[in-house]
Amino acid sequence: MIQILGISSQALFGQLLLGLINGAFYALLSLGLAVIFGMLNIVNFAHGALYMVGAFCAYFLLNWFGIGYWPALLIAPLVVGLFGVIIERTMLQRLAGLDHLYGLLLTFGVALIVQGVFQYQYGSSGLPYEIPDSLKGGRNLGFMYLPNYRAWVVIFSLVVCLATWYVIEKTKLGAYLRAATENPTIVRAFGVNVPLMITLTYGFGVALAALAGVLAAPINQVRPLMGADFIIVVFAVVVIGGMGSIMGSILTGFLLGLIEGLTKVFYPEASNTVVFVIMAIVLLIKPAGLFGRTA
Amino acid sequence: MAAVAHSPSAARDASHRRDEMIAFAIMAILLAIAPLFAYPVFLMQAICFALYACAFNLLLGYVGLLSFGHAMFMGSASYFSAHIAKVWGWPPELAIIAATLGAAAIGVVTGALSIRRQGIYFAMVTLALSQMIYFFCLQAPFTHGEDGIQGVPQGRMFGLFDLSHQMTLYFVVLGIFLLAFLFIHRIINSPFGDVLKAIRENEPRAISLGYKADQYKLAAFVLSAALAGLAGATKALVSQNASLTDVHWSMSGEAVLMVLVGGLGTIFGPVVGAFVIIAMQNYLASYGQLVTIMQGLIFVVCVLVFRRGIVGEIAHRFNKSL
């Protein structure tokens, strides 16, 4: 076994892979937050709760309807996205014109309700969700053993993130979206249905969270509070990256996951707090965030 | 967030001052006779939370800064006072003062970091910093992790008042609360408080008038942190323990909820909100997670249709400033 700085390569690369997977979830979640923030100007506090609902959706689909992982990867985000559309249409829309902090408080309330309901029903313990058959096992790369499912999560998340970036930055639909972010009134005057766009954007953002939830289900167990603490780290990631840039959110997410993984190898005591420490440093050096435009 | 219109006329100012004095007297009398009707331990807890909510409201209601991390001041101060009273054996008044100063010190560092961002970013930064403090409390040896610090001795206040006697403790806690409340009231109505409100209403204009907005914001942040710490330090002596619950993010959320229910930017709102929420928690305690669901529902309802809160609504109805 190869040794690097007194640490076996299996331990080092294993933790790096775990870090990369966490980074993939950070990227998917902070991407959703950034997209929602761009259009609605709110921080979606319910994001962690909806990530959890995504994982539970996959669990219900399997255990109640016998629908497996692959269809769940599509159905769960759709269901949660629809739920998001309902939240936006019935509640968030009424807050237009008020201080943005009210949106934050409202979504925090929604998060408490959703998490409370699931905790009431399922307690705090985790429910198992098996890795799909086609992704079981793994391969030996010489310097480490690579489980197939983990490789899949990293690659698939990366593809989804890049596709989102492409749609927003390079297509006509994305151009409308960016224009509506800059100046909704003028875009409306051109005949674009901006309120519908806002609703769908919120739905899409939370669908990304749900997708991350489904991907996480076989790795971390399905727990009612799986998103509660996780989302706070994602907020720190968002502060570090700044929500102005789509690519910035993706890069920051993966980067911080990697740093967290490295910390787990070399100084495990700090692995819980390293992201927050980096946030503090970034606030001191570049308050607007690494990719932020305005302070 | 909630704009409280301040009339320029001195006569109306004087009448506001009188209304507030009357309301304060009513509150003090009600709290003084409350142990005749309600369980003192419950009341003391509610009073500590009322102070916590008032401290939080100082920042949100009068500077417009929504902190989502006030649990870090409340929680760490309760650890400090429990540790100082139990391990160092200091008398309660010194334990409370030292813990309050400790919370203020944390406030200086976290405040200097978080006021570098505004609005929702400020909320996210404070939440992340408080989560960092939470992990620190989880791992630091002196907090005893999941067990917390238990069996904190209450001792004698100033060597005179035996705090293990329940009614003595009650009136000491009430005294601390009323003094802190008057202090907050003084801050809000001072020239310093006027600058804070100016920053809340229009920060660029306040800066252009020559006020160093960041310094004012930091000062308000540290005051708010110290007062939240005072609440936590007192609470640790009341419940004789300090635990992770007080540093957890849900505690930060509770401050927001209490202020929202009672009335944002009102002086008495946080007190009313704290009593309502603590009463609800006690009432629903046996139903497990129902408390969380109820809190979430209250959040949603308050934001959608009841943004003035209880006291704000009353003040609006009678056209008074409370």
C-alpha cells in the first residue's frame, strides 16, 4: 500500500472521495439556492428540509410502490418541485414587495413544519436505502478501492451542475431568466410571463435539492433531520462563493467538499468546523465572497 | 423591517413616554404577583427567555439586522456561568457578570465578521458562526459534551440572598430582567439609539451624514450579545444546568419566533412573545415533535397575515407606541 505523509493512500483518497461526494451535494444545493436567490431574492431556508423530502420520496417509492432508484431519480425531484411550486404560489408570492427577510422567515417556518411532520412520523433514526444493483461493487484503482455508486454520484452531480450552468448562461431561456433577474419589469413589458418564470425557478431550485436527496439516500441513511445541519454548511458555502455566479457556486461546492475531506485525514477534530473557519477568513479578505460581485 | 413612526412633536413624545411608563409598571406588577398563580420555575424560565428575546429585538427591531445565531451568546454564557459557579466556585453575581462579559467578547469577534455582510447574508453568516460555536461546545472538554454541566450550585447573591430558596431566586431573576429591560429602553431612546434607527431606515444616508455605520452596528451587536449572554447566564443558575440545547440553532430560531409573535420593533413585544411561546412549549411538551410543527405554523401565519405581532397589533389599534 502506498503511503503519503504517513497516511495510507486508501485512507487519503477514500476521504477525498467522500469529500468530493459531500462537495457534489454542496454544489447541487448551493446551485439551487443561487438560482432561487437570483429570481426571488430570498434565501430558501426550506432547502435542507426539501433535500430530506427528496430522500424520503425515494424511500416511499421503493417501499410503498416498488419503484426503484432510477425512476426515483426523476420522480422525486418532480414531486418535490411540484411541492415547491405550490409553496411559491400559495405563500411566497404574497410576500412580493416586502423586506426580503420575511421570505427567509417564511421558508424557515416551512422547514420546521416539514421536518417536524417527518420526525413525528419516523422519529430521528435512519431508514436504510439500498444501492441499486447496477451500481453495486467497485473497482480497484491500484492506489484505492473505488465504489461504483460513489463514482456515479460525483460524475452525475457534475453533469447536472454543468447542464444547469449551460442552460442558464448559454441558452435563450437562460437569457430570459438572467434578464428577469436584472429587471423583471422590462422583461414583463416584452411579453414574458415573469411570475410563471419565478414560480418555475423556485420549483427547479428545490427539485435540485430533492435530486441531491435521492443521490444521498443510499450513502447517508434517510433521516428526518438529514438536511437540518447540512443546510447550515451549505449556507456557509454560499457565503464563501457569493450567490452572484452559477459556476462560482458549483466550484465552491466541490472545492469545500475536498477541503473538508482533507481535513478529515489530517486533523479530524476540525472537520466539522473547517468550512466555517474558511468562511470567516473569506469574510475578512474578500467580504463579497470569492465569486460575488457586490458587497 | 417594521417601521415605527416617531413623531417629531415633543408633546406626543411625552405622551409616548408616559404610555411606556404605565405599561412598564403594569408588567412589573404582573410579574411580581405572577408566582401566586403560576409555577415559579416556569415563570423564571419565561423571564430569561423574555430577556433573550428583548436582546435579539434590540438588533432586529432597531438596527434591522436579522441574526440567526443568537443561541451562541445565550448558550456559551450559560456554559460560562455554570462552569464558573461550579468549578471555580465563584459567587453567582460574579459568575453572571463574567459570563455576560464572555458573551460580549464572542459578540465582538462574531459581530466584526458578520457586519461585513448585509441582509440575508448577515443572517447566514451569524447562523454559520453559531454552528461553529455549537461544534466547539460539543467537543470542548469543559462543556462535558452531550451531558452538559449539571448540578450547578446557586449560592448566595452578594453573600446575602440564598438563591436555593425559590422565591428569593425568583425576585433576583425578576430584578435582573427589569434592570436589563430598562437598560434596553434607555439604549433605544438615547441619541445612540436614534442613530441605530437611522441606519435601519437608510444606511447610505446615515453614512453620508458622517455616521460610521459599521461602528454603530458593531456596538449594537455587542450590546445585544451581552444581554443575550446575561439571559443565558441567569438561566443556567435557574435550571442549574447548561446543555447543548442552548447553543443549538433551533434556539436562535426561537428568538426570532418570540419577537415575531410579540411584535417586531416594539419594546414589550418580545416579552409577550416569549411568554406565549414558552407557555405553548410547556403545554405541548408531552406531544413530542408537535412543538416543532406548531412553531413552524406560527412562523408561517405570522409572516403571512400577522406581521405586526401581538403588541404591534395592539399598539396599532390604539395608535400608541409600545
